[in-house]
Amino acid sequence: MALIEVSHLAKNFGSFHAVKDVSFHVNEGDVFGFLGPNGAGKSTTIRCLLSLIRPTDGEIKFFGKSLNQNRSEVLTRVGCIIEKPDFYKYLSAQRNLEIFARISGKDITKRQIQEMIDFVGLNGREGDKVSGFSHGMKQRLGIAQTLLHNPDVIILDEPTTGLDPQGIIEVRNLILRLRDEQKKTVLLSSHQLSEIEIIANRMVIINQGRTIVEGNVHELLEKQSMNLEISVANPTVFEETIQREFSSLTARLVYQGTYHIEMEEDIRQPLIQRLVETGCGVKAVIPKRSLEDFFIKMTEK
Amino acid sequence: MLWKNTINELLKIATKIRSYIGIGALTLLIIIVLFAMIADGKSYIGFVTASFEQTLSFNGKILNGNLIAFIIMQMLIVHVPLLISLVTGDLLSGEEAAGTIRMLATKPISRTGIVLSKWIAATIYTLIMTVWLGFLSLFVAKWMFGTGDLIVLNSNGLLIIPEADLAWRFGLALLIAFLALWTVATLSLAFSAFAKNSVGPIVSTMSVIILFTIIGTLDVSVFDSIKPYMFTTHMAAWRSVFEDPYPTSAIWESVLILVAHIAVLLGITLFRFNKKDITS
């Protein structure tokens, strides 16, 4: 069942077309990657999903119901972080959560708030003013605020922006816990493509305000051309062998003795076997079929 | 949801330092006036009554709490709007500047609910400021200077209002003053819906008050047709309560014009905020 359906979404700011035609759907239980280069229209689309921005055209449905006509009902079941979570700095973490809990559409007790503070690891700091919090702590408080009313759908727009590596790992693990333990549906917009590759099962890539591709992450990656990075001890023999016997391949020198190879068909096994036979001195073979390559290929078109 | 968010808004106002700047400044100003009157009140009153002393004989305590309250209200009613707009001009724009508007607008409360809860909170804050103004100017002044009849100098001459006839007049005057301040609070909230920080709404509100007040005092016939409809014309309507006979229809007219301003300004705020794309 699709929990989020976006059909032909468009948004103009005056004469500027920020989003031209974006469509995708997020199924129940998905961790859905929402990708696109800067200026592709990701943030505008997410803001439309959360009714911060009124779309010029198109339709957004949550749980099979129009967002436009069921805004309050929908938002009761949605939690979100848009870019960086901002709080009332002059209030404590607990008081901030109480404020958002009061207007979450659900009855949330002080005990539940405390449990959420414990869940994100802010116990002991709940009485401190948010003005003294680091970016990572604010992000954790933002996640607490997102989960406070036990939403069915969680929308995270660049949740790891500005976080240190430790913080990024913490957020990633938290999303995995939400997926595995709580079976939440997550829409995740991120520039961390490796993160999406690890976490997401489905994704959409948008560029210049339009949907480029949507589907299962692993199926999409399977379809793309197979790339390898090969390090050899004898580059001259390697280049001769490729030119003579594998002329259909594209081999590009990355740095001394290391080549990036693109192949349309999967001929890895005969290629490596031949390179070994000809005495290239194969030192390393690294598969390079990554989301990063796929993303660049899709957005360069 | 509206009332729950109103509680949130009151909580935010109560925990912000800027909310106490107005109350603090008002308290300080009144204390200064009270001490000035203790120190030099008699010569101040003498200056006013000097021209009448050849024809009239003044008996009893002229410099009393009622007169001090009347003087304080006259002095401060022009300045209190600035103190009010310090808080109310920040209500929407402050959320925009802090980025919390995103958090607020993605909750199940409607945009109309957000504006109305802020407006109700602004109303309560304005009411508190008016009550505080009344308390300090009336009760503290009476406690310090005692009571007595009120001498009012207006365009018709000198009017002496008996002490027994003053309680309801002060009550009604404060009610009308509240209405005027409520209009200012709603005006700054309306500006706040258009701005991304609180400086703009506060400066804009004061600019409008100053501009309208200047237009109101200019004796130029071209402005005569708009003067009766400017809210600043009616901000001093509370003074009419201390006239004899009491001008009922003029006061009602002022009340209606102030209420109409509040309704229109609130309507503009609701329209603007409901149409607004939150991109911050």
C-alpha cells in the first residue's frame, strides 16, 4: 500500500519553476531515498509534502487521502525534520518537546516525553536551555520531536547536514532502528549517497524539477553498466591487452597503475582471467557499481 | 488545538526577556512620574491652576492620586504602543527568524489556528499591560497621594469631577485605552506576518502611529475626510470619558472604529499567513 503518492507535482515562485513535474510513491515500510543535485527541487517538494508550500499543480496523497483536504489528519500521522531542527532557544529541551507535544494532535504524557529524551540519549540534559546545545544535540532533539507522537510516516530532509562522522553514524543507526524495530515508513532526503545505498530499499532521483528515475535501489543498480577499478603492476601490458582483446571497454587511468573500467555487459570473469594470463600483475580489482556512479549518470543526462 | 497553542504562545511570551522590557519600562516610567510629583508636584499643579486663581478658590487636596493617575495615563498612552509592539511584532516574524515556524506549521494545527492563538496571546499580554498601567497609576498613586476630586483641564475650561463619580470613569477609560492598544497589537501582528524578523514590524508599527498622529494634528483640510477613520484619532478617546456631559455617541464611534480596525487587520494577517509559502 502506498502511504505517500505524489502525482505531477509542480511549484512556481513567480516565473521560476522550482518543481516542474515530480511523481513518486512511497510504500508502507519503505525507507525511501529522495535524491537530486542541489537546486533539483528536493526541498521544495518536501515542503509541499508538509504543507509549508502550496503546490502550483499536481496532487499529494497520504494514506490514500488528499493532503490538501485532510491536512490536520495527515499531519497527525507524520513526523519530520526539515534541514536543521530549530527550537525555542530560550526554553529547555523538555519544555520545547512539551510545546510541540501539545499541538501534535495526540495526548502525550510527561513520561512519554521523558522516554523519548532517553531514546535519543539526551537524558540528564532535558532541563538545559537549547541555546547551549551543539548541532548534534539539536538534531537528536529534533528526532525526539519527530517521533514524539508515534507517527506512521517520517520525513527527514538532510538529517545529517552539519553533523560530524559520529553524529552521521548515530542518525543512520537511528533510522535503521526505526525501520527494523518500529517498522516505520521513512522518506529520507540526503546528499550522503552511500547512506541511502545502505539504508534505503526504494528511491527516486529528481533533477531540474522532474522525476528522472524511481524504483528499487538494488534493481536500479543492477541495471546500470558494470564498472571496475583495477590496479596493475605492468600498465603497458595492461593497456595493450585491453586495446587488443577488449576494445569495447572504456579504460581510464585514475592514477599510476590504476584504471577505471566501464563495461556494458558483465565480462568481469573473462577480463580478469585474461589480464592474469597476459602477465599484467593484477594487484586489486574493486567493483565500482555504486549509487554515486548511478546518480552522476542519471543527473548528467 | 487553538487553546492548546494559545497556552504555548502565552508560555513563550512569559519566558522571553523582551516581554518584561515593556512591563519594566512602564513600571520605571510610572515610578519616575510619581517621584517627580512628590518632589515638585505642587508647582506643577500651580502652573496649571495659576490662571484660575484670581477667579476661583481651590480648597482641599488638588494633587491627589486621581489627578496623578490622569496625568500618567496622558503621558504614557502614546508610548505604551511601542512597548506592546516589542512583543506582538515578534510573534510571527520571530518564529520565521528562528526557523521554528517550520516546526509549528508542520503540526496538525491550521494556519488560521496559529494566527488566532498568537492574536489571543497578544490580546492577553496587552490586557496585562493595561491592567498594570491602571494598577500603578491609580492604586499606587492613590496610596501615595491619597484621594480627592479630579480637576481636568480641557478645551472647554476647567472641569471638577467629584471623587464619587470617578471609579467608573477610570474603569471605562482603561477599557477604551485597552481597545486602542489592542489595535496597535493587532497592527504589529499584521506587519509581523509580512516580515522575516521582528525589527521591521516594530519600526513599521511606530512609523504608522507617528505618521497618522502627524496627519491627525495637521490643520490641513485635505486630510479632514480621512482623519475620523484613522485609528490614531481614536487612541485618545479615553479622555472623553472625563468630560461632562459624557459624549456617549463620540465614544461609541471611537470604539466601533477601533474594533473595525482590529477586525480588518486580523483579517489581513489571516489572509497573508494562510497564503504564505514558508521557505525559510
